[in-house]
Amino acid sequence: MNLWSFLQDPASWVGPDGIGARIVEHLVYTGLSLLIATAVSVVLGVIVGHFRAGNLLVVGTSNAARAIPTLGLVVLVVTLLGTGITPVVLALTVLAIPPILNATSTGVREADPGAVHAARALGMTTWQVIWRVELPLATPLIVSGIRSATLQVVSTATVAALAASGGLGRLVVDGQRLGASGYPEMFAGAVLVAALAIVLDVALGSVVWGLRRRRSRIGRTAAELDSAPAAEATPA
């Protein structure tokens, strides 16, 4: 049986060890990790970006976290917490935080000064400025960070199989145990991980494109509000 025969075989897709179940497991690991990482990163990134506090520490820590060997981190977490979904999600979350955190802090810090000035001129409080102006303007960059983290997490989640967990990595591990007869299963796991990464990347790329168009509209509206008082003050 070759790769395409394995993928086209209905028996390969059904059951708890089938491709369908492995894709769902892979998406669960990826989704949970990105959800937790995004929640943590956005909160910290907003604080760092708006208040200009601890930027060097955050950037340094994020860059250091990117250098952590994936396999070593998984082995460490599994040793401390045992096997199962928890250590896998925890390890993937650590890997997903740096790109999202850097993108959030940068996006908030570099939000259009004109839009921020206009919001403050209208009497908005600090948190209103953050929520209504800076965060919407930073959203495209934040989603770009999530996009980068997604690619890393989807590929890294393959090692979840080493922690006695599921995901598409099980196809690689189980196929390897079968020897030469398991090559189609191994290749299928690798191909499906690549295909899943491409699909998610294209989807998030479309979201980024839409958000950038929305940001340009917000910037134009803010510029009009900022120039309105000056126009009214000019004598006829």
C-alpha cells in the first residue's frame, strides 16, 4: 500500500485510531494551546505596549523562550506532570506565547498616535483608549502573531505522540513501529500536518487582510475627528 492508497482507504479514517480522530485531537491540542497563549499574551502585551513598562524584559524572555528545544520541553513537562493532554497543552502554550506577546506589545505601542490623540481629546479614559482605539488598531498585528504561533504549534503538536497522547503524530509513531509496511502511515501523518498548517495559515491570512482594511477605516475616521475641532475653530 502506498501513501495515496492509505489516504483513500475508508478504513484509515474511522475508529479511535483513524485519521479523522487524529485530526480532531491535533486541532484540540492546537486550539487549547493558542487560546491560553492568546489570553495571557494579549493581557501582558497591552500592559507592556500601552504603559511602556517592562518591554526589554518581555522581549528578552520571549526570545529566550523561542530558543527552548521543543522535544526537551515536552520531555521535561511529561517528566514533571506525567502523560496526557495537560503536559502537551502546557508545552505548546509556552511555545505559542512569544510571537503573540511580541506582536501585541508592538501593535499597541505603535498604534496610530493621531487616533490615540483624538480619543483622548474626546475625553476617553485610559482603558477606553486601549479597548476602543489601540487594541482594534493592533488587532491585525496580533492576529499575525497568532498566525505565526499557529504554524509553530501545529507542527510541534506532532511530538504529542511522544507523550503518549494523540494527534497526527500518532500516525508517524505507529507507522514507524510497523517497519517498512508502516511507511504509508508515516508519510500520511507528515502530509496531513503540512496540509493542516497550510489551511490554517491561509484562513488566518484572510483574517489579517480583512482586519487591515478595517484598521485603515478606523484610522481615517480618527483623523477626521482629530481635524474637526481645528476646522470649527477656523473663522469663516
